[in-house]
Amino acid sequence: MLKKGWYVLEVRSGSERKVKEIIKGLVKGKGLENLIGEIKENEIRGYVYIEMTLNNELVYAIEGISNCNGFVRCDGVIVKMN
């Protein structure tokens, strides 16, 4: 089993729940359920927390969702929360 970590996805404020539901459907449709754990809306609008195993296909699919600005990065690298 691949180890999952928590990552922050920046989304359009007010679209957190919609993006969360789209991610769930996208993951199921692509058969990538084993790469995703929990998905949480944050009390601070504009962010969604995703417990996942980093995978290029999954990252590109999620970042392609409407109202999604992408994962939080530092120097081009997706940042894992501690």
C-alpha cells in the first residue's frame, strides 16, 4: 500500500463542496480510489484538503477541474502538509 499524505488544493472561494464532489466522481471514474483518502473542506474558504498518494495522472486530473487553481506549491513542487 502506498503511503498517503495531506495536500492543499486552492479552489475558487465558495466552490469547495462542488470541487470535493467532482474529485470523488473523477477518482471513481478513473479507478484511482486507492490513491485517495479523505477530502475535507476547510473553514477558511478557498481551500480543500486532500489525503492522497501523489500520482501524475491524479494531480493533472484534479488541477483540470473547473474552479480549481491547483495544489499549493513551493518552487514548483507540491507541498505535503506535516
